[in-house]
Amino acid sequence: MNTFRVFRVFFFRELHAAVLSRLVYVFCGMALLAGWVPLLGEAGPDRTEIVVYALLQASLFLIPLFAILTGVGSAQNEQEEEPLLMSQPIGRGVRVLGKFAALWGLIAVAAGLLVFPAILSGCRIGALGFLWFHTFAVGGVFAALGLAVGFSSSDRVKAHMIGLCAWLVLLAGFNLLALAAAHVAEVQRWPQLWLGLLMVNPLDALRISAMFTLDRIPFDVASAPPLGQWWLGHLSLWFVLLCSAWIAAALAWSRARLERLEF
């Protein structure tokens, strides 16, 4: 079967399922509501920074949660059709890519709804574009992780619980581990190890990139270890590479799980 046709079929199939999903409407509504909340306060000369900083919290909490739950649900929704789908001459990787592309498109819409009210209020487009792109990218990571989790378990409840645990670990687990490691004498002698825990976490990479972009961290880059100096000097490059690596690894895992079902 033509590869592009298979991709298109699963892409539009996923979009059709999203239109019928109440979860998608709930999260999109929450994203729009979260976008309006920071605008309720009084306007000031630094309103854009205040609004973007407030929206960053939704980018760290709401959008990744939406992405991973929709990814898990997308994979789990095909459980009953799995025998039929596996019997067709369909490339497993194309199937995964079609579903992921549709999910990523939904995340782009949700991220757009998050910043849309701020655009209407006159906040700087550049800062909002920065936030939208980074939210879109990290949402892609969690959508891919959701697919990987969903294809790894045949139990719907278990898959969603694993997805929630993965979200919590990336949201707070890496930070707690890095904080605990910072008090260990051996780790203090190797600050690159502590820093590496933050660098490999896409949510921490998003948080650090946004905070330094908004100039809300009174920190002298020259005092950081060499790895930290490189990271802080190439925040956008590292973020793109990191998200690409996470997405590629998660999608490769999803494809491997589908191919394993054939045996």
C-alpha cells in the first residue's frame, strides 16, 4: 500500500477521533481559560513578561498532561481493531507517524489557544511566539511518550496510570533528584552530573530557556561549569535537539512494540 496514503489515512482517522473526544474539548477549553487568567490583573509596563511567565506554568503542567493522555488514549483506542490492523500490509512506522502528526497538530491548536488571549491584549508577539514554539515542541515529546506507553500495555487503566507517572516524574522527579544529588559530596565534585539531570529533561529545558529569556534569573553565566556555559549559550539549539531525540526514541519504541505484536 502507498506509504503516503497510509499516513494520510491514519492522520485523518486520528483527527476524526479527536473531534469526537470530549477530552480534547475539555483540555482545549482549559488552555483557553488559562490564557485569559493572567490578563485579569492590571496592565503595567512589563505586562508581557508577567503574562508569559504565568503562561509558562500552563505550558509545564497543562499541555504536557493533555499531550500524554491523548497519546495514551490514541494507542489504546485501537486495541479492539488490533488483529485487523496487524493483518493488513501497513507499515508500522507510517501508522505511528500518522497518528503522531495528528496529535501534534492538536497540540499546536491547544498551545495556540493558550497564547491567543495574550495576542488580543497586545502582548509582544515575539515573546508569545517563543512560548508557543517551546510549548508545541514539548507537547510533541509527551504525545510521543503517550503513544509509547499506550502501545506498551494492553490494559487501559494501567496505561493511563503509567502515563500520569511519567508526566509526574518529568515534571518534578528530575528536579527532586537533582536537588538531592546537589547535597551529596561526590556529586558536588562533579557538577556536570547534576547539571546533566536538568539538561536531559525537556520540561526543565523549557523552564530554564524561558526563565533566562525573560531575564528572571540573576545569574552570572561565567560562574557556571563548562557544560552549563555551553547550554546557557545555546538554549534554543539544545532544546530542539533534546525534543527531537525524545520524540524519535519514543516513536521508535512505539514502532518496535507494534512489530512485536506480529509474533
